Amino acid sequence: MKRIGEVVAELGVSADTLRYYEKIKLMPKIQRNGAGIRYYNDKNLSQLRFIKRAQKMGFSLGEIAQLLRFRENPQQAKPNVRELAHQKLLEIEEHLTELNALRDELRLLTNLCGASPDGCPILESIDHDEQGS
């Protein structure tokens, strides 16, 4: 059993975040002692690690709540988990395409800026894009 401060130090999650997860029912009601101090058991810590890893994969808190429910019966939930993961993969691939285009544009603008005797192509491009929106 670990107190909230120990969990914060071990997992790098703020105490406010831990309380929020409990408030929105992403985490179950955490055991408390008579003074109201939260104590996290191994199952709670496992859930928190799962949540952190799922966030790194780009899942929203709502999607993570689904994954946590699926986690209780993985064999039965397998098609649903696969579909959720597939949708996340499509989102990530789309985001990567956008990031690659942005990288290429910034690379070009950086080179143009170095070669430009006057003005700033970077600022002009940002200004032009803002007016086009």
C-alpha cells in the first residue's frame, strides 16, 4: 500500500490528477484511512501505469475508460479493443502526415530565410497563412 505522495513520486502523476481520475471514475474509489489519507494498492498502481501508457499512445480519457473496462475481460473485448486501436492508429498516421508536411515547410522556410537579403519568409508565410484562413 502506498500513500498518494509515494504514488506521485513513483509514477510522475500529480496528486490533483490522481484525485481527478477518482472523481471522474477512471479509477475506483481509493481506500482511505481514518484521517482520509488515500492508500493505493498494487491493482490501483497497475491501473495507473496502464492509464499513463495509454495516454502516451494518444488515447483520450474516455477511450482509456473503455480500455479499462475491456481489460476486465480481454478475450471477449478483443474485437472492440482492436477497432479502438485501429482508429487511434489512423488518427496517428494522419497526424504524422500533417507533421511531416509542417516539417518540410519549416525546413524550406528556414533555408529561404537564410538566403533572403531582406524581409523574413518565415513571418511572411505565417502572416499569409493567417490571412488565408
